[in-house]
Amino acid sequence: MTTKVLAIDDSRTIRNLLRVSLEGAGFEYHSACDGVEGVEQFSEVEPDVVITDINMPNMDGFGVIETLRTGPNRTTVPIIVLTTESGADLKARARTAGATGWIVKPFDDASLVSVLRRLTGHVV
């Protein structure tokens, strides 16, 4: 069974980089261009893990995390924040909202794949 990843980021470049990295590592990749679209796609995709940016239009990453953790879906799926931000206060806010982890852009493909494999039990 293939592990499904839903990546939510307003940067087409980042979405493309994630697609290449994750599909190359054997993950099934889905993406959304903002938080609203990501939350809508969540129930359709039923991902095993979510990757979200923080700074996005329409709904930011904190909104995504809070909606997925407390909204109608109430998921326990791991949520990784992938962002250029690295402030301790933002990391604490994300943890409080329900984020599983935090990775700062630019990301290292091998490290990201390793984290996702640990979180999902996906071994290739």
C-alpha cells in the first residue's frame, strides 16, 4: 500500500520540488495551493501525512492545523510544517495547534523522506 502525502503550499516551485522528491521515494503525492483547498482535499485524499506551509493566502498553516485537528475531520494524521520561518514562538504555536514537526526551507530531500517514513511506517 502506498503512503499518501498531501502537501499544502502556495509556492508552485515548492510543490514541484516536493512532488519530485516524494514520488521518487515511492509516496503517492497530492497538493493544494492554499489552506482552504488543502482542508477541502483532505477528506478526498485521506492522506497518511500532511505537509503545510505557514504563510499562505486564504488560510494559513496554523488555520490548516487547527481545522484538521478540531474540525469535522478531527484527524490524528501527522502534520509537518514546512516553512521559511524558524522562530521559537511560531514553532510553539504550531505545536500547540497540533503540528507533529517543523522543517525549515530549503529542505533536504533525504531528511524529509526519512522523517515521513518514520512518521508513517513507510519503508521502500
